[in-house]
Amino acid sequence: VEFQDDETSEDKVVEIYAPVITAEDEETEDEVFVIVEDMPKFRGGDIEKFREWVQKRVRYPDLAAENGIQGRVLISFVVEPNGLVSNVAIARSVDAIIDEAAREAVSASPKWEPGMQRGRPVRVRYTIPIIFQLQ
């Protein structure tokens, strides 16, 4: 059995177009990083400087103090490419009263210098503890 193809010849060049996907194309605008080349900076410092800032500004709720509620709230948030803090959420709760105080303190954050990946600003997630301890 012999097959012949009359539509192509060895002289004809067949071009196949396939999209070239780079690592940058695979990243979406909504991707949130945990580690990036240049981590976000809070007032020229790192995440520890932000933790200090939060601890100074968090208000211990009177009701929590009266009832002896204390503990360590884990709170997560995202530093956006524009430097604002968003997606503030409780990762580990102690009590709703002090959870909300921690959320308010982190949400009140001033702008950060955004994190950079491959020369462009990206979203970076952090999780920090906020300690509520009665004196």
C-alpha cells in the first residue's frame, strides 16, 4: 500500500505557532507571595519594626481586661503593590474581643514600601503574633 499526499511537498515550509509562556505570564495579578526578592519595608525597617508599631498602638479592650482574657492572636495580612495593607484576617483566635482589637490595629497601618519580585511590586502575605497580656 502506498500513500501519497498531493497537498504538501518537501519544499513547502510548514510553520507552527505555539505561544511561548514565560514565568511572568504564569503569574497572575492576584498571586500572593510569602517570600520575594525584596521584602516589603515598614518605615525603613522589616516586619519586626511593624510588630513593634502594632504593639504600641493596639488597645487592650476594657471588657477583656475585666474578664482576664489574654493570649496570643495570630493575624495575617497582605501588603499590596501600592503599599497598603489589606485582607486582614485572624489566623488563630483567642477571643472575639481581643481579636477585633488586633484586627483594628493592623488595619490602621500606614503605607509600606511594597515587596518587589523581578523588578515589579507584588502582593506579599505576612502572619504575625500580637500578644495581649495583663500586667
